Amino acid sequence: MKENTHLLRRKDAATPRGVSVMAPFFVARAENSELWDVEGRRFIDFAGGIAVLNTGHRHPRVVEAVRAQLDSFTHTAYQIVPYESYVALAERLNQLVPGPHAKKTTFFSTGAEAVENAVKIARAATGRSGVIAFTGAFHGRTMMGMALTGKVVPYKAGFGPFPAEVFHVPFPMPLHGVSVEDSLKALQALFKADIEPKRVAAIILEPVQGEGGFYVAPPELLRALRKVCDEHGILLIADEIQTGFGRTGRWFAMNHHDVAPDLMTLAKSLAGGFPLSAVTGRADVMDAPAPGALGGTYAGSPMAIAAAHAVLDVMQEEKLVERGERFGAQLRERLLVLKARQPRMAEVRGLGAMLAVEFCQPGGNTPDPDFAQQVRTRALERGVLLLTCGVHANVIRFLFPLTIPDAVFAEALDILDGALAG
């Protein structure tokens, strides 16, 4: 039997330290919401491969779809020899993504690629160069992704200079004294001090910040941004890479609002663990780049496309959107009970099953990353995988599969109780 300590030594010798690893063990197999390491220990997965597994590990429908695709073909490069499944998935997303306008969709492999291409599309459509993002945002690890990301360590430190014409304004964080009014005032100040609106191609934001700490964009912020964009001919990009596909109790987080984005980036749970991302947006905007300007060798892999069709089928047939809303309500209720007993739990927030707890020093809003790390470590020791996030690394987020059995979910919550208590 392989041992984790031996594999960890091999990892350290063979791979760079820049690829950090959270778990001190190696996975051997996984099923739905559980996984087992090479030594046979069981863990309940509340990380979901960083929000990738809304349909769980190895959902039978996803596995079946990929196996069937293997029997047909594995790769042609869509730009060389196209396949119907790509077109059919684009048609499905065009119907699902919010907004009354006609839409088109193009596929890539990673969330960072989707963000890069959304910026390319926005610049081509507007003839402008500037892009505005928010503090605390995470939009990927490519050069443009890092430029848009609003957190320096560990994502941006040592990697500059970054692409020009990228600006940031504060994201509303009531716990830390940043209001919607503050954000909008900062946007207007940006227009006066750094870039005039007629040079801005797009404003990009996550409807619920992911790595930034699960701060939820208030409806009044989104309405105000939509108004600014319409007034100045700026495109609004919703980054739904982490929020999409049932995580927030709706198909997409923007379904909670009466605001439609011009472009939306999608990835993570779109294909149940297979690398696939997408940009869906207004048909006229999507058609702005010239033929050959979009694509990639592996963009829209037939294996991942097949998995994504199965994911959408499972979500509809197993009512995972409603299931996510139910689990989110149960988790929120449990966390609020715990908050009354644990003074370091400063705030419980999120939408649907996209929930997080921020930890601060008792009696104030001074971030307490050490306690967040202690909770994560204690939970891991007791068999539950949790992820931290936030600019100060003082937030724990919950990203369990929406297919998790009720009994396993209840077991994990009991473990969480103990981890928070100490």
C-alpha cells in the first residue's frame, strides 16, 4: 500500500513549491460527496475541487456520457472539424443564461481562458481598451487574469508588470465599512482621475466573490453598474465561474437580480470535473471578433462537452437547483446557531449553498486568519475538507456537492460543530 508521507516526499522533490497543496494526503478514489486516500481513510468533500463538483464525484450519468464519447472520437479541434455536440451545448446555454437578448456561446478549457476571451470580445465590440474590476476579485492566474484579480498575495506577488488599462474599485463589504455608495463614489472618482468612461470597454465582477470571501453583490450595486454601463456604452461582464450551475440556489447568481449582463463567463461545475469553460453573451457583441480571433487547440473538448450535456441533464432531472437552495438554508440555520456560541464568527453570508463564515477577533472586525486555519485543520483531522478564502484568509467557504446524501450532509455538520468549538 502506498503511504501519504512517501508520496509527499516525492511531490516535494518533483514539483515546484508554487503549486501549493492543502491536504497532506493523496486521493485514491472518490464517489459523490466522499473520497478516500491511498491509506483508506474517508473524507467528506466540502471543497468540491474548488466549486467544480456540484454534481459530485463521478456522477454515473457523466461517466456514461464520457465513455460513450470515447467510442466515437476524442479530439478534432473544433475549429478544424466541428461536431454537433458543441453547437447543441451552446444552444442550451444560450437559453439558460439570463437576459432577454439573443445570445451566442463559445467554449474554452479554463475559467481564466473564459475571462481572457470575454475581455477580448468586449474590446473588439467597443473599440476601447479599459477594464474595471473590484478589490477582492479573483479572475484567474493568466497575466490578464492576475491584472483583474484584486488580491496580491499569493496570486500577483512577483509576477508583474501586468497588462495596462486595468483599474479597481472597492467591492461592498459592510462588515469592513465599505458600502455600495463607497463603491460607486470610487467608480466616479476613477472616471475623473484615471480613465474617462468612453475609453472603458467593460466592468467585470463576480455576483458573489469567490476567493475574495463570498461577499454578495447587493442588488443596488448591480442596478447602478447596469445604469453606468448603459449610459457610457460599457459592457457588463458577470464572472459566474464559481457561482454558476445551482450553487447559489438558482441556475446562476444573476438570476437573483433584475439585471442582465452583456457577457457571462462560465466554468468549474459546467462539466462535472472535466476542463471546460464558456463565454455566453449578446449575439451582436459575441460576433465582434473576426473569424479566427477566438478558439484554442483544446477549446470545447468533445469529452468535456459530453460531460457538460450530462451535467445539465442531471441538474434538471435531480432538481439540483432546488436541492442547493434547501441545503443552503439548512447550513445557514446551523451556522447562525453556532455563531451565537462562537464569538469569533463575525458573519455568515452568501446565497443558496454558496455560504461562508468570516472569523474576526471577538468584539470587532479585525480579521482572525489563525482561527480560520484552526477550524479548517480540525475539520480535516475529523474527516471533512474545507477551504479558506478572503483577502485576509480569514473566511471558510462551503462547496459541497449538491448531490450529497442527506445523512452525509448531517454528519459533516456535526463535525463542523466540533471543529468550531475547538
